Amino acid sequence: MEISVSTDKMVVEYRDVPIGFFKGWCMRFMLRGRYRIRRTERKIYVYQMHVRLEEGVYLHVFYRNFREIDGGLYTLRLETRPEHFERFTDILGELRHVASGIDFVSCDLAYDVPYALGDVFVAPNDMRRKLRKHNDTRYFGLPHQRKQNGYCRVYDKALELWQRHGIEYMGSLTRIEMVYKPETRIELADVGRYPPEQNRHYFASVVEDWSVFTAKLVERIRNWQLGEETYTRHVRETIKKTLAERLIDFNRLASERWKEILKQPCAAILGHTAT
């Protein structure tokens, strides 16, 4: 069972960016004419912008959290897909030289499993994490928890590739996408030493042959997979034990690929050459 691992959205923060620099910085890349810029709704930050280089290549910019009320040095946050950081090297270069440090905040880690959605079992280890469904996508967590550590969604990636991008994927592909947001900020230069440990959040497995289970067990697995929460702890542990042979080990998968998948975006942000 070959499971690929990648990152989706990635968030970093620049510490102690002077407000005078920020305003001049914004003006400079507005005048360059390369970017389309629009202000977005203010929620947590005083300044929020969406910067677009071309279709699908973007940078979300957030500056000065409302909780930062004193002084003239504030936090600047950037969010985009990891591969997009390389497209904004002029913007990143100026920020890198003025900030006192750069921290890794979070990323979405994606595990692509080459099996149909119905054959991929995912359940939270903390039963307080509620399952929601929209169409065939399973969400573990409430909408307002979208950026919290451990938020997860499970969906048919092959179907999404076709519907959103017109790409026909030959075979089945299920994506398990999970937020990794460490409890404490990690300096971006050191983030390779801290791979996610997501087994503590979820138990996941692949069912290759449903016929080996009794009809009652199949019903229980299916029901729990779709949100049945009334099963006792004993029943849940029995299901996990039954499915453990085809366990998806998130910790191992992430640790094997972590440094490699972060190499390019970190190099672009830090101004290094990816090696």
C-alpha cells in the first residue's frame, strides 16, 4: 500500500515587522504592477490582503493582530500553498531582512491513499471531535475549528481532480488531510526537526476485503465510519483491533517525508538554495 504525503496550505509568521516598513512594502509591490491586490474582511488582523500573481497563484497577507496594541513592531503572517512561495521571492526577500525572526505556524498535511473512499476507515481517538458530512466529504471538527491542530477532512481525491481540474485519475484515491499546528511556534529554520505526530489524533486503516468480516461487524464499521457515536468503548476498541493489520501509520509516513516536502518552500522563504 503506497501512500504519498504532501503539504497543502502553509502558514508562516514574521516577527517584529515595523509598521512604517509594512506600509512602504505594500506600496512598492502595488506599484510594480505584477500583482492584483484586494483587501479582505478584517477579522483578527488590522490589515488583511489577498495578493494574486496569476490564476491560482496567491498569497494571503495578514498584519498586526488586534491583540498587538503597543509599539510599532507587529506580526506579519503569510499563507499560501507551499509551491507558491517560490513565486514571490521579491516580496519574501524584503520581509526576511527586516523581521527579527520567521516562525512556522501550521500546514495541512495530506495523505493520499490509493483506495476508494468507502474502504478507508478514519476515526478520532478523542470522541469529542465530532464528525460532519457534506456530500461525501467527512469533516472531523466544527467549521470554526478549521485552522486548529488535528482538524481533518477525508474525501475522494480522484473525484475532486476531475470535478475541479478536469484531470482523470486512473484508479481510486482517497485523501486524508490534517492540520498540523504545533502548540508552540517553531523557528522555520528548525521545523524539519519536528515532524507531525498525528497518530494521537486519529486511527486510520484500509479495508481490502469486507467479506472476511461478519455482517454485524461490517455494519458496525460502516456505522462508525459514518458518524455513529453510541458504540461503547469496548466495541470501538474491538473494531480498531480488527482493522489494525492494515493500519495507516501517520507518524511514520510524515517523519519519512517531512524534511523533503518542506525543503523547497523553506528555501524560498529563508533565501537558501534547496539541496
